[in-house]
Amino acid sequence: MAYGCYFWNTMSNLFKAVSWLSGTNIYEVNVRQYTHEGNFKAFQNHLPRLHNMGVEVLWFMPIGPIGVEKRLGTRGSYYACRDYKGINPEFGTLEDFKALVAAAHNLGMKVIIDWVANHTAYDHNWTKEHPEWYIKDAEGNFTELNGWNDVIDLDYEQKDMRLEMISAMEYWVKECDIDGFRCDMAHLVPLSFWVEARTHCEAIKPMLWLAECEVIAYHDVFDLTYAWEWMHVTEKFIQGTANLDVLKSLLIRYAAYPAGAKKLWFTTNHDENSWNGTEYEKYKEAAKAFAVFSCTWPGVPLVYSGQELPNMKRLLFFEKDEIEWTGQPLLESFYEALLSVRRQNTALQDGAAFLPLTTNADDKVLAYLQVNGNNKLLTIINLSPSTRLQLTIAHEQLSGHYKNIFNGLERILENNTALELQAWEYLVLSTV
């Protein structure tokens, strides 16, 4: 099955994407679990290592104070905020966060923060100051529509609330010089609000906007949306209830998104790790193969805290459950190769042509070539347990002098070439 041929571009429906979005990557930071101290200062010590690994954008899970009323567990959910302009004291102070952002900027890294606009904690300051800003049930009580017991929903018919929400977002841009927002459950908030919010915030500086949703219309505002459906269908693939053609069909649908619409690819994140299992529980031997896909397919890859270890445990969500950093992370060089080539090779940036490749084993293999001028990147992934899989690939643009990004071995390919792959093996060859 053919699965699309298109060009990466930077056009956006209503807003222009920041130039540094092209070829970038995002690293999700779970501050509470990242270090024994669980604060900004301790995490800051990891910045040089992450910079060397090729990380470009740091996404911090919500940094605001967590509600106490109806709190879940001992420490509560980051997503139950009680003050949009406050700092969770567990993490440190506002000055600590400013210092962290400045240190990241000094290394050339960007910082985006998680923004939870749909709901607040029960004891958010607005519940006392502006109770009219919330949705109420038939008895006039605060309520919530999605089954989350520790939060209550805001009413986006309230214009004053919308303005105050935007003011809070502007606060973080002006006060801390952040570079964008990851917007939690963005589709639960009217698109018209996000248009207003981005318009106001980008009057201060151009920013990156990431939406946790898969509603195509939200690309009118957001540069990136989650590839949730991809994650779910790849799990079915591993479980044997979907074949590779089903995966390719979804990729065709994603390729038909509006010009400039990018997907966020991942094998895990905070929700998946805590509630559904690590990538090794879900993908087993294919975990690294799908990570290679995430970093080489058009879009933006996400790496979650500790994936470079690799982290083999589910992190508790409402409790302290720190990542076990012991010695040199075993997959640091793996991610460094993948993240760095995105910046080094323009074939992984906007304007590159994406060329699906046909093989003699299309029921087992994903193969694609990206080309930007003289720069090429060839990716071949064996998504099967077949060992010593003999592949033949042909394309008029395939020929070139390549280097394996993982081991540095060089090879010259012709327009017709033969390769052998082991079970779940991947090959990423770059001309740069």
C-alpha cells in the first residue's frame, strides 16, 4: 500500500509557525519524579546532558500549585491547578524557574509549559472570587464533565474569564520568557479562545503551540497536535489485531492534514507511562523501532523523562516516585543520534520531499526516503519478528554515499539495492 508522498512546509492556516519548529524535538520534563529533590534547581543540573543529547525544546508538565481540596493521592495531580500565576512550592520559587529558563536559553534550548485551560482545582482562587466563571450542575454546584474527581470545569461563555485566562498566559511569557504552550485537552476548550490566546501572546513574541488533541480544525491555531490514534493503532499492531496496512492507512490520513499541520510522535508520555504501561510493556521488542519511526517520520518527536535510561517502570502519578538514574543512560547515544540528525540533515526539515519506498516485504517493512537538495535520509524499519529478512529496494533517488547514524559505518547505495534486517531491526542512513 502506498502511504503518501508530500513536502514538509511551514504554512499555517491563521498563524505562522516559529522558524525553529522545523527539525526540532520535544523532551517532556516530569519535575517531581526527575530527581530525588524533585525541584527546578536539581533538574537544572541535567541541562548540559540533555543539550548534549540533542534536546531542543523542554516541555514542563504543569508548574502551578496543586489543589488541596479533593486532592488525589498524597501529592495530587499537576493538572488540578489552584493558581494560574503561581509556582508549585514542591518545585521551588518563581526565581528558581526563571533561572532554569535562562539556563536553558543559554544552551540554545527552548522552554514550553503545560497549560490546563479546561478546568481548575476545587480550591482555585477563582472559585471564591468569580464563582460565575464555572459550569454548574442542576443544583448550582461546581461540576466536571469528563469523569475527573479532583477538578471542576470553567465556563467559556464568560468573556471576563477568558480575558483573565489570557492574562495569566501572557504573565508567563512576560515574566519568564517562555517559548510556548502545550495545551492540555485542548479540544475541550473552544477554538475561538485559542485564537484569542495565541493572538495576544504572540503580540509579545512568536511561540510554539502544541495541542493535546486530534481535531483537525485546531490546526487553525496549533502548530502541532498529538498522534494519539497512531499510538493506539500501533499497540493493536503489536497485539496482532491490526496489520501494517492499517498503520499505513492512518499515515495516509495524517498526510492529508492541512498544509503545515504537524503531528507529535511518541512511544510514551506521562499519561501512558503511569496509566497504561511503559513503552516496553506496550511495544516489547518493537519499542526502539517505533522510537526510530517517531524521530524520522515527518512531524516532531517527543521523548519523555527517563526514556534514555531506559526507564522500565511505571511512575506513580499522585505520589513521589523518582526516576532511577544510575550511571550513564544506556540509550542516551541512541537518542543523541536520532535527535541530532534532525538538525544536521535538512532532509528532516521543512521543504524536504518525502518518498515512500516499495520493497519486496511491504507487509513487514516501513521504508522511506527524505530528500532536500543533496541531503538524503533513508529509514528502513522491520516491524516484524522475521529474522534475516532479505530486502530489495528501488528508487531513482536512492543512490548516494550514506553513513549509518548509529554506528558511523559508511555505505554506497545504488538506485537498486539489497539489504538484510533482523527481527525488529531498523536502519537509518544519512548522506550528511
